[in-house]
Amino acid sequence: MNDGPLLVIAAGGTGGHMFPAQALAEEMLRRGWRVKLSTDPRGARYTGGFPHTVEIEVVKSGTFARGGLAAKLRVPFSILKGAVSAWFSMRRDRPAVVAGFGGYPAIPAMLAGGWLKLPRMIHEQNGVLGRVNKKFAPKMDAVACGTWPTAMPEGVQGIHTGNPVRLSVMEKHSAAYITPGDWPMSILAIGGSQGAKILSDMMPQAAALLPDNIKAQVRVFQQAREDDTVACEEAYAQAGVHAEVSPFFRDVPRLMSEAQLVVSRSGASSVADIATIGRPSILVPLAIAMDDHQNANARGLASAGGAIVIPESELTPQSLAKCIETVLSDAEGAEQMAHAALTQAKPDATEQLANMVEELAAKGRVQ
């Protein structure tokens, strides 16, 4: 049985929080640590990719962003109940470090860690601190930043680690890129949990507008919400474009490595995956993202020449088709975009974050 030090990871809500948390969990296990993930029932849905040796602890939490007045009134009590539960758990099995990745499911464990005066750190994936991380940042022993620069509260200093990516993504790091040409090509279109609908609406219409020579060669792998899957499939069929539509692809890293082009929202994890594997992309930042953080996330890839950014307000089938054609009709330009994307990768992000955990643990032992 592993008797190494314990890291409690507090995360949840979306894959954007959970994927880098999973990457850190994988690395800390490799270093001989024990890892426990503290999340709420919603976050627990994203734990399927975590190593089986990670203990999943589900606690109550809540958010003021959803529900009516009655639901909002219950939120403080739900958070308090979750925090007390996490506190008892940490009293029984004291963590060396508590690391938060944002999202309201992270609140109880981060509170409990503070009550017990444990070393605590957070990792912010986006170029703007999320609500939970912004609240905790001034009280943390360390703040790691996935996107640089990241706006910080006054008096808080961030450390640029980059965004950790899962082992399945790292295995495709700098995978050979097959340029577009007169042969089968693929486009991977992914929207994230909040942003898939507009892409599943726009992509088939854009595909219908592509020149016949591209349309004949291309196959689209399209993420769509379950309710939109049938309509999206029918739209591609009417457009005369081969497409595989699914609410969830089990092997996104492989699909991305085989793609000539990625069309995506600019969530932090998606941007990190695209940069790590090194693929040309068309990014459509989510307009309703808090503090416009998806625009901040896209900035690095775009300024390096690895991505074309289409603001959501300017996204039409015509504008999207034009950008797709630009990439897929220029083999040399597409290859340059792939190389440019790679320059934005931080392949040592997980290692840097793991080093921070161990440094905090060492300081905690000395105190």
C-alpha cells in the first residue's frame, strides 16, 4: 500500500478544471504520492479518466450562478456542509498540500484546508482568474497560471507554469503533421460543455459552402450536444460532407493528432491541447465567458500565427467557410500554423506544477 504524502486536489464543474487536475494527479502518483480528488456530484461525472488509485471524495457544494431565490439561499449551507465534511476527512488523513483548480466544487476542500492551516495553492487555467480562484488567491501560498499573462488581484504574484495536459495528450506532443492536399483530410470540431451548440449549427452550413475539391476529401469529427446530434448529422448529409457526430469522443488526442485543422472554442484546456499536439486551429471565443477570458486564452496562439480567431459576433457560415478554405487550400501555410502552435506549448507544465506541490510540502514540514 502506498504510504506516501497525500495531495488533495479540489476541482470540478467542467473538463476545463478537471483535465489539468487529472494531469497533476497522474504525475504525483508517479512520484510516489497519494492523491485524493475532492469534488461535488457534478464534478464527479468528469472523473472517468483519473487513475483508479485516485480516491474520489464527493462533497456538497453550491453556486449562486444557478437556480431561483430558494436555491441561492441554500448555497451557503451546502458549502458549509461540504467544508465540514472535508475538514473531518482531512483530520483523519492529513494532506501535505491542498491544490485547487477552480470551480465551485473546489470551495469546500479549499476552505477546510485553510481551517487546518495546510499549505494551499491554486492553478488558474485561463488568462483571467475565475470567481473561486479570485476569492482564494490572496490567501494562497502559491498561485500557478496556465495562461500568461494572467490578471492578478493586487498584492498577488502568479507563477507561469502553463496548463498541464493529460498523458494521452502528451503522448501526441509534436506528432507529425500531414499537410492538407488532394487526399483525405479531417477537421476536428469541439465546443466544450457550454459552447458546442453554435459550432454544431455553423459547421455543417460552412462545410456546405466549401469548394467541391475540399468537400470531396474532408471528413468532420463534430462534437455536438446530445439534443443536437441528429439535426447536425442530417445537415452534414445535406451538405454532402462525411461527418461523425457525437456528444463525446473518447480519444480526442488521437483525433486531434490526425486532423489537418481544429475548430474549437478557446477554453484553456482546448488551447493547451492544440498547442501541445501542434495543429492549425480556428478559435471562436465564447462570448459569455466571464471577463472575456476565452479571448485572453486565444491570444497566444493567434499572435504566434498558429490560430485564426473569429469573434462570436462575426461567426457566420460564410466567415467560417472562408477560414477553413484558407487553411485547407494552403499546405505550406497550414504547416507554418502547426509549427507556430507548437511554440506556445508548455510540455513541462505538469512537472512545474508538481515541483510547486513538493516545494510547498517541504515548507509545510519545516514550519
